Amino acid sequence: MTMQAEQKSLFFVTWNTNGIRDTKKSPQKFSNIFKSLSDLQADIVFIQETHVGTDCYNILEDVPGWKVFFTVYNSRSKGVAILIRDKVPFEYICHDEDYSGGYIVLFCRLYGELYTLVNVYNHKADRDILASLKDYLMETADGVLVVGGDFNTVLHPSFDRRSLSSHARHSPFRAFLEDFTVSLNLRDTWSYKRSTDDVITRRQKEQTASRIDMFFLPEHKLGLVCNIDVAEAQGVSDHYPLVLELTVQHRTETTLPNVALQLSRPFEYTPDRRPGKISGAEILSAIKSLTDLEEHSLDMEHVKSYKEQRCQLTETLKIKYNSMLENKEVGERNTFEHLILSQILAKRLNASISP
């Protein structure tokens, strides 16, 4: 069999659905979303603004025909989910999720090839989320990196917006997005494939429309892009689904992403629906911050080992810390692991009281 014969296409969809549950205004919303995904022949789906909290996460627990990975945050705002159609050859490795429902990162294999799938909802109040996610992905992303979502800003104000009324509001977020994409060497797939085509992905009012939903790939992976288009989906949201077609090939890879090297195998997905869980990104940030300090009195050789293995430790420490929080354990004091957890919790507290 030739390599060309082994090639297939995967259809990725990113879509801000502004909630997924049925409402009085949209009594068939959940079923309409999945009907639209079926019509689009979606294989991998990034949904933003799921509005899934502790009182309603069961709606995504067992969706026929799909494997679903999602955050649990608030039933009225934010939240993201990655859906993998059952027919797609898929192997779960591990994942990370923002404790405030802003992103989910899924490390997996599709058709045997290693992927890092990243779904982002850049909420207007989350000015630090892209910086935190950038730092995490720079250390952990492996294989084919696919970043999609609602970034709440446009890349090119004069081309991607049909009203200048919201120019000032979008400008600060555009700087954050530019830093995110430049640091990770990401390219906007729409600009790459259809640079001269004028399109919108969100229409708020008759006179306000913009392209704020996007897919990004690393520069050296752009050759995988077959096509990208905006689809129609009536009665679900003020956003339109963005559909990206990528070429994939059957692989028999055995290499693992660095983030998973210390995890026990076989890899198993164990759902944890508690909100506010410690994330790998928070652990990585704390380790980098603490290992750059010379003020603590701990054994420097011990500290050095944490610095060298910080990528792998994000997963193992995450499991340990979330178990401690669930069981209300304090853990051993005066250790580097205790310092890491203390810094994470202190940073969350500071964020919650900052204006």
C-alpha cells in the first residue's frame, strides 16, 4: 500500500455554542448542535461556552457516538469541551484543563499519530489565560499541535471586522493573541489558505460582525491543511462553526510526549468532575518560579531535579495534589512539593481579590 493510499482527512470544527443545554428559547438546542455536527461530518470538535457546572455535567457524560473531554466550571458561563467521534482511531494519553474553564489540552494519538489538541475560550475577563497557556505549551506540546477556539479578538482589524465600534475593546486582546502565536510559531489557518476571502464567524447585531473564531497550526505543519470554511448553523448561537480539514496518515508511533513520561501505563481516562482542580500549567509555572529563586533553604540539588523534570512532574504532581484536596490532606510541610502547592493556592487567592 502506498503512502498516498494511507492518507485520510480529519474534519475539525470549532464552535462557540453559547451553552449546550436546552432552553426556553432553544428547546432542542442540544440535539440541534449534534445534528449540525453530523451534517458537517465533524470528526474532532472544539466547543466553547458549554456552560457546564457541577449541577449539569451529566449532559456530556455519555454522548452517543462521541468521546467527550470537558471542563466543569459554571452553569452560566465559560467552559470548553473536546469531542472525538467514536469512529476515529484514538488513543488517550493525558490532558490538562484550566480550573476556570478557559481551555483544555488533550494529548492523544489519532490514527496512531501524536497530537496535542488545544481548545481555548479567551473570555474577556481572562487577561492572563493565553500567557499561562503559552508557557505550558512551550514546554509540553508534542506531535501535531492544533489550537482552536474563540479568541474574543480579531487578528486584522481592518479586514476581520465589519464594524469599527468595538475596535478599542478588541485591541488589548489582540496583543495577547499575537504574543501567543508568535511565541509558539503558530499561523492562522484561514489566513494561510484563504488570505483574500472576507469572512465572519460571529454576528452580534446587524451592524457588528467579526472573525474571532480560529484554528492555528505551527508553521511547519501548514502543509496538512486541505481546506477551511465557515458553515451555517441556524438557531444555536451568534457564532458560526469553523471547519478545518487536515490530512492525516496512519502511523505506528510509540514515542510519548514528555509530559506523560512518568505516568503509569496503560493510560486511562478517569473523569474528575470537581471544579477548581489544580492544573498542570499552574504546577509548571510554580516550579519555574521557585527554581529561579535562591531564597529558599532546601537542598539545591533536590530543587535542581525538579527544574530538570518539571514537564513530566506536571502530571504526577497534579494527580497527587488533586487527591490531597479531595481528601482534605495537608501533606508533608517544609518540602519543595509543599512550596509548589502553596504558591499555586496563593496565586489563586491573589487573583480572586485583585480588582
